[in-house]
Amino acid sequence: MTEGPVELGYVDLLLASAMLVVFGAVSVLARLGLERKLAVASVRAFVQLTVLGMVLLPIFAWQSPWPVLLWCVAMGLLAGREATARTQRSYRGMGWNSVLAMAVAGGGTAVFAQLVVLRVDPWWTPRYLIPLLGMILGNALSGVSLGMDRAMSLLLERRREIEAQLAVGATRQEVGRDVVREATRTGLVPILNTMSAVGLVSIPGMMTGQLLGGTAPVQAARYQFLILALIAGAVAVGTLLAVVLTVRVGLDAEHRLRVERFGDDATAG
């Protein structure tokens, strides 16, 4: 009987890649035009994951917090950048707002988990901190991106209504309250859907990895719930903070609507 994780070689990965051929075949037969994107995405995924594994080897081996913390900072910066790259519009300073939201939500949640929940000693132990932070940031960036994008869209869609309210003396807090509420709700929908379906429709990646690694099913389920709870909290905090910062850009301190600040270039920092 096989026990513990099964070691994978390049031949095994090549065999698994046969499913990518199926993806390509579906694209060709249905004339979806996704073959080129599939090829690029597949190569990028393989290269990025291979490099990640090679980089984490020395980080896991070194008994020093500095490489671990530097890697975590890099993860947060990249997550903030990725969140802004997914929006249809942008504004000056959007990248830094996104990074701030990621730092507060992702970093704060990961440190809380290490110190209070898992009580890892030392708290920066890379085999716990890095995977945990990666899962939190990966989900938080989706909520932050959706929330910011929805906030900008709402300010543009409701331009006349908002300007009318401001003209009769409403403050930016009053007119922005509904925008913040609706945009934040949009950012939280994906994690709520994930939590509703987990265990019934799907076995999440964290639990799957632990089961493949030989962890007892009950313990793996507990770890998965821990991750989902941490992710939910981080997504809520990060999305709310990012949305509030975005609305404050669209509604300035003089209580004026400034939708001209929202451009279509999603790469602005």
C-alpha cells in the first residue's frame, strides 16, 4: 500500500500535460481561439512554479527570519500589483492603495494565525508562514480587485445622482456609503460561494494537498476550515479598505465628485 506523498518526476508531469492537449483540442474544435493563450499560460505556470520551488529550498533551509520576511514583502507587492492589473479602470496611487490593503489584511491575518492560532515557534517559520500568506493573498487580491473595480464603476454610473446629492449639501461620506457597501459586497461574493460549496461540491487545494501527503482526513479538514476562516477575514478587511480608499479618490475632501481621475489604463501605480 502506498503511504505518504508520491514523488513526481518530469515524465509524470508530461503525462499530466495530456489534459492540456484536451483543453487545446476543445478550443480548436469549438473555435474558441484560446490555443495560444493556453500555450503561454502553461509554460508560464510551469516555469514560475519550478522557480518558486528552487527559491524556497534555501529559504526553508536557512534558519533566519530575514529571507522569509523579504519574500513575504515581495509576495505582498506582487499581489497588490496583480489586483490592480485586473481592473478595467485605474487612478493615480491605486497600486499603493492595493498594496496597503494587502499588507493590512494579508500580513495582519497571517501574523495572527502564526502567533495566536497555530502558535508556531518561531512565528516566522517559513513552512507555515509562506504557504499560509500565499493562500490568503491569492484570495484577498480577487476581493480587492473586484471591490475597487465595482466602486469606480458605481461612481461613474451614478454620476448625476451623486452630483445632485452633493449640490444640495450632502457630504462625501453620505453619498459614498452606498457605493462602499455595494462594492464591498461584490468583492466578498467569491469567498462566500467557496465557503458554501466546500466539502459538498469540492475538496479545496489545502485539504487535497494534505490528504495526498498522508495527513489524517479529520485533521486535514480542520486545517482547511482554519484557512477558509482566515481567508474570509482577510478578504473582508482588504476589500473594505481598498474600496474606501478608492471612493475617497472619487469623492475628494471638498465633497466633489472627481470621476475624471478614473482612467482606462489598469497599469497606473
